[in-house]
Amino acid sequence: MLDPKFLEGLSTQLSAQISGALAATPAADIEKNLRAMLTAAFARLDLVTREDFEVQKELLARARARLATLESRLADLEAHRKP
């Protein structure tokens, strides 16, 4: 039976060798260039972060709730004002 620690060490060693081999190939340059192109493309888009989106969503929910309250109060005032 094979020792699990031996397999884990072998896997780690193989992973390191593959990473080293890929770093020495054009694949690393391609990945770097692709990341730069994607970063530039996303920068040109009018995007917001998830955090900013969630903040705006919460503000909108509060504004809607406040509007509903004000509409209700206005309806009550108009009902009491009419003879």
C-alpha cells in the first residue's frame, strides 16, 4: 500500500515542476498580457463594485419605504381635509 504522505509529496513536487515549466514558456507571457488586456477592458466599462451596488440598493430600499410612508400620510391628510 502507498503512503499518503508520499503521494502528497509527489503531487507537490509535480505541481512545482509543472509551474516551473510553464513559467519558462510563452504561456506565462500570454497569461500576463491577457490579464493586462482584461484589466484595461474592465477599466473602460462603466462598472461598479459589489459593495457600491449593495450600498445603493439599501439606499433605494430606504427611499422607497420613506416614499410609501409619505404617500400614506398625504392620503390621510387629504382624506381629513375634504368635507
